[in-house]
Amino acid sequence: MGIPDSEVLRGAASSDRILVTHDRSTMPRHFGKFITHASSPGLIIVPQAPNIGEIIDDLLIVWAASEAKEWRNDIGFLPL
């Protein structure tokens, strides 16, 4: 077993970092609950299987084309 989603979300929030994860099954639900009582820098869900280079390219596009404040309490999905 890994670290509980709520703890991962708290850690990302306390370091003011957008969380990037491939946990599509439970993280979106826990993120929704988390932002009802706390603020999050944001969440980006990436697929598990595809080419890592494509994911990195998409993350670089997100980084270049948006401001961190645009992701606050928001969730995004890759690929773009």
C-alpha cells in the first residue's frame, strides 16, 4: 500500500506544488473532497502507459501556456 491520497494532497498543498499523478481511479474523488475544506495548487492526471516523452512535452506546454494560479483547486487531464 502507498500513501493515502488525502496525505499526498496535503503534502502537495503544503509545498504549494501542483500534483501530477496517474491515479485516475481514486485521486479525482479525493481531490474533490479535499478542495471542499482546503486549497490545492491543482491536480494533473496523466495516463500510465503512453510514451513518457509525450507526457513531458504536454507538461511543458501546460507550464509555458498557463499560470500557477489558473490551476488552483482545478483538475486537468493529459494528453492534451
